[in-house]
Amino acid sequence: MKNIVLIGFMGTGKTSVGKLVAKKLGFDFVDVDEVIEKATGMEISEIFSKFGESRFRDIEEEMIKLITPKKRQVIATGGGVVLRDENMKRLKKDGVIFCLRASENVIFERLKQTTNRPLLQVENPEERIKELLQKRMPLYEKADFCIDTEGLTPEEVAEKIIKEYERLSNGKT
């Protein structure tokens, strides 16, 4: 069985939806950011502040190399995983990629209370969301499937993913 890979901007529900999908299918759930934190002994925000985004992306790429060969996983990636083509090639080779989407406004509403998002620790987080989304959207669109999460519960999004995955699988994954 191929892995189910969830990509998308922060705040689109990758972790909460991923856990539901994994539970319903009996797959393992893997959150790439959690794997990075465990491997480094540091929080993501700490890695960003001490070493910068580029070093974080190097670590992220290394963790993806370790994670992807295993089967029957739901993998929730960080929002910037798409910035490195090598990550997407690996994830696509061993998985079906679902992009979770939401509008700038919905993302801002979902994230405005969080303090653990290093890329949003700026004077104008709303503008930063818009800027990052514009940069990443063409990369997110390379997913096998895109699902708009606005107005849907995590359970409804999970059901859409499972339905599409099972339709696609049809004994082939």
C-alpha cells in the first residue's frame, strides 16, 4: 500500500486530518515536524532561530529520506516541504499526495493564536501568509489531489481523502 502524504500551508489541517485518516485505515501516522523535533532534540522554532530556514530544510529533507520507504503510513509534512523538488519526488514515489487548501483569511483565523510558527513571527503575519501562499501555491498544485478544507470538519476532509485513496488504490497501491 502506498503512503498517504498530506501537503499544504500551515493551518490547513494536515496533522489533525492525518491522524484521523491513519486511525480509520489502520496506518501509522507520521508528522515530519515531530520526527525532526525528536531527532534534533529541539523545537522547530528553535531550529529556525539558531540555524535558519535553510538548515531546517536540510534536516527536513534528511528525515523524509528516512520516512518515505516505509509503507502504510499517513505522512503529514511541514508547509514548506514543497520548496525542495527532491522532497516531492521522494514523497510521490512512495505515496499519493493530497494537498489541503484554505484561503488566506481562514488560515490567518486558524493560526492567529499560535506562537510556534517561526515563519509567522513577523510584524504583519497576515501579509506574510499571503506572500508565502503565493510563492508555494504552484508547488502545492503538483499534488495528486487537492482538497479545499474550508467549511469542512477534519472528519469530512478525512473521508474525502480515504474515498479518493481507495478509489485510486483499487488493489494497486
